[in-house]
Amino acid sequence: MKVWTFALSAGVLLAQHSFTRADIEDGSRLYSNTCAACHGANGDRVSGVDLMHGRFRRAATDDGVAAIIQKGIPGTAMPPHALTDFQAGSIVAYLRSVAAEAGSVSGTGDVARGKAIFEGKGACQTCHSVRNSGSLVGPDLTDIGAIRRAPQLERSLLDPDGEILAQNRTYRVVTREGTVITGRLLNHDVFTIQLMDAQGPRSFQKANLKESGFVEKSPMPSYQGKLSAQELADLVSYLVSLKGIQTQ
Amino acid sequence: MIRRTLLLVLIAGSMFAQVSFERILNAAKEPQNWLTYSGGVQSQRHTGLTQITPDNVKNLEQQWVFQARSLEKFEATPLVVDGVMYTVQAPNDIVALDAVSGRVYWVYAYIPSPAARPCCGMINRGLAILGDTLFMGTVDAHLIAVNAKSGRPIWDAKVANAESGYALTHAPLVVKDKVIVGTAGGEYGIRGFIAAYDVKTGKEAWRFYTIPGPGEPGNQTWAGDSWKTGGGSVWVTGSYDPELNLTYWGIGNPGPDWNGDSRPGDNLYSDSVVALDPDTGKLKWYYQFSPHDEFDYDSVQVPVLAEMQWKGSQRKVMMWANRNGMFYVIDRTSGEFLQGKPFAKVNWLTGFDEKGRPMRAPGKTPSTEGTLIYPGNQGATNWYSPSYSPRTGLFYIPTWENTSSIYFKSPVEYVEGRQYTGTFPRMTVSFRGNIQNQITEDEGYGAVHAMDPKTGERKWEFKMADVTESGILTTATDVLFVGGREGNFFALNARNGSMLWKAALGGIIANGTISYSVNGRQYIAVAAGNSLFTFALRQ
């Protein structure tokens, strides 16, 4: 098992702890449950605070960050949290792992150029939409930057079959007449199935189908070799910038 | 004029007849009413009404809808007394309605303390009635008595501290001159208890702690001070046997939920059924379904009581489909384990020893790397009411089949009023439910499982696409009503599971269906989303 070792200073809190991948996944879940409501999935929702780039303004060490998580910051909106030393440490380890993973593309792209690629060369709108513009055949990406991080988005662009979120799986139905339709599964119940394909939303009675089931492969093409490294970075930067529709 | 006034008083009086405890004990003799959470103290959720049959159920049509002013799940089972329906609009508004038209007579609005913090929604599962008094537990851990005629409060008893995580979410149970409730809050390191209150005054009569204190039998099953924060919540209504004078209650999980290192031992009486003397609260017997639980397998299900021939002799049994995936038959006189068989996919045990203690499968405990356990954290069933039909002899279980969770172990520390659980498991099926359902049979599905209690074998299965939180109602004509998260409401043939009728109600069905009749017409009432729907045969 790959072990992520972070040299944590010799404080009583986190003295030289090695965090396993599982610990970091726990830290990720704790972050989602405890921190993300205010800080956002990317750690940058609070103005002037960016948690996922390995630099912290108010703490020089990892156990200092863990102490802030536990005790809060008096006089600010940051409350104390009832977490053990290990739990707080695993959150810090998670934040460090994100910072270590990043760097391949994030921060190097240009959002405006990425938007142009999304709407032009990349032809992303053939399947995807952003803020009510584009196709609904694929997932709506209006808030993709709030739920996916840059490395994950880069992986999805280069290897679309590598990880498909459950809500984005492709479904295939065959009617009694032999017509085959594939699309994104929206919903199913005891009697019916709803898909989204190029024709729009479609509904089928299960009783009228010969077969139905998920398709393992994503309909999304890989952009490996189709975009330059800079274009890829631009596109990822644009996607990361999509945080949903902001209220005024 | 005087005569007319007298006549009006008499009519009004006949509308709101007193509900004596004698009537509650004999609820089966007046199937036009629904007098307790589960339809009677035996909790079979079976109606004696016969107007709706397998042949004519296809002619059901909607009569009225009550739309609650609440976005919480509608988990309350209504009561119906002589043409008046009483239900709860979440979190704690009591609503009295005309059971024929759905028109509201009155609303008693209770505003819970902002300190209320029930783990899983600001919900309520229903009421109890005695005389002309309604009883409701509140999410801020009060027990309220309200006049059933006027909706005016009578008394308000503080049961526990909401600030410490205590809440009351289940319908109370009336036994004789006492109203009995238990405390929710198992995710907050509470020390759970069941308590009885005088129906007239709200004064506490007795209290049974679900976790024994020092010097009491069972305290040795907790290490150190872990008994003080061991959970053992109570959040579903119990049952009562008047011949044995015993009341039966299911107890919730031990805390912290997913890391048992701080509480080595069996952790009595978590995940148990306890049989109590309703006059004193003294424990007569217990049976523990899941000793030293680390999977959140609350034994908070409705104890279903019946008399049946068991291997040649007549026995007073209790049937219990547990969150841990096992279907039990227990002798309710003594607590003797008679049978335990899986009703869904299970991998945490290999069987039972001769005393009925489960034998754990090796390696099936939470771990740093994660351990895959069937059933998953929400269980193979949960608080959803099952039904027993004395006609078919079958026990019907709202089932989550083939669901699993990966359990992780991490350190956890108790802080009063905060969640005290450990790492939340990774589940294949959402805890809350999604507006769209995309889960597959590989990840789990909802079902009704019809079990023969005499053998523990499954007789039939009715599959749904999404999971179900619905209770089940069976009728004396062998019709079974059930719904699911997908918002479909079904009438099935109770003998073979075939579908007879359906209605798409468009919201999660998460309460127990009831039946009642007014002026000779039989009604079916079920909640979906935040609305209560009623059906009757087309006229």
C-alpha cells in the first residue's frame, strides 16, 4: 500500500504520523462532512482562504493547522470542531495530498482560453451544457468545479472510462421491435425508465423492452493527443472555474 | 332553543367518544378506527375491514389529500377515532381532520427548541390517545398532552435535554393509566431510557435505563465509564400483552456507532428487545440481537405479537425482522430464542449457538482499510412497520435487499451534544434518497419479503427498483398495501405477491398505511412526500 508520509513536527498532536491512503480517504470524508459546507469542495470558497495549495496563513506546521480545525479561530466565522487529534490530522493529510496531486495542470491554464476550447475545438457542448447553454445528453457542468478537482477533471478528459460517477452512467435499452437506444440514465422505477439522449428526454415502459442495462464504456471521447498540454490546462482551468450559478 | 342546543351537544359528543383503554385493548373489534400506532397493542398492522378485496381493489380512487406545511419526510401514522383523523405535520404540529373530507378541524402548533438536533430529520411518527387526550413526543424531548376535541394543550413534561442530543420521535404507547416513551439520540452519546408518565398529570411514574448503571445486572458488559455515553436509543413504538402484563420495546445501537474499542463487551441492552412490567418499569427478560454492534444495527423495530402453533404446542410468540438482516421468532413469555433466519443478504454471522447468540463471521468488523458488510448501514429493514396476517400466517417485511456498506474504524471522542459515531460508512444506497433513482440490483433494491414464521423461509418477494421506507398493511381480505421511495403505492395479493393496483404518488412513502371506515365506507390512508393521500372504492 502506498503510504503518504508527512513530516509533522514533534508536537503532541501528530507526532511523526504516517497516513495511509485509507487515512487520507477518511480525511477526505471528514473534510466533506465538516469543512466543505463553508470552504467548498475545492477549499477556496471563503474569500482569501485557499486550503488546497499547501500553504496556510495562520499556521506554519501541520499540527498548527490541525489545532485550528479543532479550536477554531476566535473572532472569525471559523468554529471549533469536536474532532480527535487523529481526525484533524487526517484532514490536514488530505489537504496535503490534494496539493501534492495538483500541479500537473491546475494553475497553469487560462480560463478564457479554456472557455473558447470548450465551445470550439473541444466541441464539448455537443454533449454538455453550462448555465443553460449546450446539450443535455451528457452531464450538466455548471457546477463541476465545485464537485470535482483539477486532477480528477484532467483524468476524465484523458481517460473518460477511468471513473464514471454513478449518476452519469450510460444505459442501453432494446425495444421489442429491436430498436436500440442508449443515453444517460436519469431514473428508473418498477415500471419505467427515463433516459436522456440526443433527441432529448425519453421514457420507456419496462414491459415493452426486450433488454436493458448499463454500458460500461463512456460515450465521451478521450482528448489524449487531441489537445496540446497548454490547451488541456486551459480547459481544466475553465472547468475548475465553474462553481454553479451564483446569486447576486 | 334549549332542545336544539342539547341536540347539538349530543351530536358533538357522539363524534368524539372517549377512547378507553378497554377499547384500545380490543381495537380489533372496531376496525373502523385506528387507535394506536400499529393498529392494536399486538402491533400486527392488520385491518379487519373487508370492503376492499383483491377483486375490486383496482377500483380505488383518490378521495382527498392533506398537504402538510412541512418539507420533512411524512413518517407519522395517523390515528382515526370515530370519523376524526389525527396526524402530525413535522416536526410537531398535531392536526385533526375530518376523515371523510380531509378538512382540518384544528392544528396544535408546537415550536420545538432550536436546541433540538435529532440525527436524521425533524420528524415525528405519530400519536397515542386515551380518553379524549392525545399524546405526542417532540423533537426537543418533551412529552405533550393535548385535548383531542379542542387541540388545547393539557400538560407538557420535559423528558430529557435536547441540548445533549435527546429527542422523542416515535408515537407514544398507552398502557392502562400511563403513557410510555423512549428517547432517541443514539448518535450523540446519550444514555437512553424508556419512561412512563401519568396520563392525567404528566408526572414520571418510572424510568428504565436501556444501559444499566453500576451495580445493576448488565453494567459489566460496558468497560469503564462507557455506559454513560453508550446510546441505546428508543425511537419506534413498542407493544403490549395484557395477559402477561408485559410491554416490549426495541433498543437502538450502542455508541459510538462504528468503533466499539471503547466499549468492549456485549453492551447490554443495546440492539435488544426488553420486556418490561408496565406498572413498574422492571425488566422481566431481554434478548440481544446484535451483541457488541459496530454496524449501527438498531433493534428499533416494531415487536409483532401473535399466538401460533409452534412445533406441536400453542405459544405466545414475538416476530421480529431486525435491521441486522435476520428474522426472529421469540417466545414472548420467557424471551426464549426459537428461530433466526436471514430474510436478506447477510455476511456478518455464520449462525446461532444453542442459546440463540449469533456467531460472528471472522474478520467482519470495521477496519482501517474498510470492511464490506451485508446488510449495509441502513439495514435489511429498519423502523418501517412490518405486518402479520393471521389469515395467511405470513409475516411481511419492508426489505432493503442486497445492500452493503464498507465500515471504517477511526478514533472518536465524546463531546456532549455533538455526534459520537466514528467514520460514516460508505453505502451503496443513499441514506436520504435521491430525486432520481439510478441504483441497480447489484447495489440493492427495495422489496416486500413474505416470510413463513414457522420455517423462516421466504414464500414470495415483490421487487421494487428503489428501496423502501414504507410500512405494510394487510387486510382481512388478503390485500397488502405498501409503497417505496420511488413514490409508487401498491396493492398486492398477500397470498402470492402479485400486483393488483398501483398509484404514482410522486414522493417518498415513509409511513405506515392504515385503513379505517366511516359511514360504512372503507378508506386507505398513506403519506407520500409531504402529503397524506386517502383512497376508497369508486361509488
